[in-house]
Amino acid sequence: MNKASILIAIIALSFAACRTDDEPILQPDVTQLDTGEPVDTGEIKGFFLLNEANMGSNKASLDYFDYELKRYYGNIFPSRNPNVVKELGDVGNDIQIYGSKLYAVINCSHLIEVMDVNTARHQAVISVPNCRYIVFNRGYAYVSSYAGPVLIDPNARLGYIAKIDTATLKVVAECTVGYQPEEMVIRDGKLYVANSGGYRVPNYDNTVSVIDLNTFTETKKIVVGINLHRLKLDNYGNIYVSSRGDYNKVRSNTYLINSSDMVSNILNIPSSNMALCGDSMYVYSAEWNHASGKNTISYSIVNTQSKRVISRNFITDGTDKQIKVPYGIAINRQTRELFVTDAKDYISPGTLYCFTLDGKKKWEVTTGDIPAHIVFTRKKLQ
């Protein structure tokens, strides 16, 4: 076992450690919300929100919103898991549901925390070094991994995708991709992976890796733009790709990969994250520039049928002036509600805003530090 493997094993064991008898169990913060007129939630019972928290703070946390009770529960993990260390770990980077399990990807703790989606109780830990994002297909989870340590390094190694059997929760295979891989989407039996090369600055990667899921091998790389991050699949089979640029002279941009695996469109709008509803792709950007020392913030809507920008601000009631750093976005397609999170100063509690799709605020609530990732659930949290 090499030093990296030993470190990961130690971290995994520490997260399974029991509390001391004199360590208090944190209870969730409960906020009763006035969410306005009742909405048809259909099968959606609520959502989980994963707060990233600042790197090194070991304060990633999990919140939950109950549609029926109109209650927001902040930091639910400690009280539901009294025999597990109170924090989820260091930097919550993604959260998804597959079957009866809730998967939280904890980046700098090098693990995926697996919980029962009905109770948010700990079931297992899967060790994957420098893990980033997770997607699922036919009984397997696919996790992007930077592979190496959390470190800016011009010689940083290639990343890989870990294939995990969701029945055994074991890593069963790995596929090498580009440098520092980020988000993924699955289309027509192929896994598309955005490679950033963020550790190799200024020599960023500029490719999307394509993996054949039948053989679990990389079949090609598509050249797109530098420092890639987000991938979103629309209803026409196009993949939207975000490029963060170089934070200086090369601006952030949004690209489209068509069904022929070609870059067919450059939208010329910056993008930090995206969410789809029908033929509308909601795109926000908090584009940092080293020269100016500040973010340029924008909120756009792209019509995915015409591939044209149809709005330059999807928040229409002035609430955008209150948001310091937009950091997450999600859409409940059943209730037609748009959610945007605000990371504020990155070290204090953030805010979650709920809007109608025409950009009017319905409600807001205080979250944990750096609220980032939302997943809707059809199971009411017990």
C-alpha cells in the first residue's frame, strides 16, 4: 500500500469513529417557512442541499427541505448519525440519489458518504481520492477523480473515472481520462467527462473524454475550450459544456457538443453552472478575474431549440442585487421553482433563494457555509 492509500484509509476510518461520551450531538436548525400559495409537488417530497464549506474547515453539512411541512432543516447529519463524527468531512462537492441511497461526494476527505435516502443515516464510505462528481447508469456509479493530492502541480497526473458497483459499494474498475476531470453526463451508452487541468495552470486541459460504458475504455477526446467544468444534456441530445477560462485574458464561455460529438455552437456567454427546464437552460456565472480582483455576475436563459440567448437576467424582481456570489442552481420541474444559492463570503452561512420560473422570489432561508448542490427526493425524510 502506498502513502496515498494509507492516508485515504486513515481518513475513512476516522469517519467511522465513534463520538466520545462527552461530545454533544448537534441538533438541526429548523426554520418554518412561508412559501406562499400551495403548489402541486407531485412525487417530490423535498430536497437535500449539500453545503460545501471552506476547504480545510471540515464543515461540509447536509440540509433538508420538507415540502409538506414547509420546514427547512439545517445540518441534519449529526443528530441522525450520533455514532459517526459530527461533520460530513472536508468540501461537499456533489450529492445524488440512486435507488434507496443518498450519495454525498466529499472532495478533500477523499470519500463518498453513502446514506439511506429515507433517513439520511450512514450506511457506508467509499474511498476515492480527490473525488469530484457522481453519475449513475445500470447499477453502477461513476465518480470523477483528480487521482492525485489536492495540490497545484504542473506535473499533476491524469485523472480517472472510478466505476462502483452500487450493490456492493466497491470500486470495480478505473478508466484514465484527462487532467483533473469534473462533471459527467451519459448519452447513448457513452460517458462524457469534462477535463479541467486546473492543477496544471497555466497549462489547462481543453478536452471532453468519451468513454464507452460497455468496455469502460476511453474512445476519444473532443477538443472544446480550456478549464472545462460543467456538462448538461438538453432534450435534443446536445451537451452544454462550460469553460472557466484562465481567470485573466481568456473569458469563461459555453459550448455545445452535438450528437456527432462535434462542437457545433459557441454561445459566447460565461457559465459557472446550468439547470434545464423544458427548452430553457438557466445559466449563471460568477466569473472571477485576477486582474480586477472581483467577480462579474450574470444570469442568462438559453433556448435549447434555437440555441440562442433569450434573456440576460432570469431574476426579474431585483433580488439579484442581494446575491453576492451565486454558487448553486437547481430547478424543480414539478413545481416549476428555480433555486439559486448564495455563498456570500465563503466562510459564513449562505442563503438559498426560491424563485418562480419568471424570476420572482418566493422565499429565502439561511443555509450552511457555501450552499452548492441540491437533489430532489421522492422519499419523505423520516
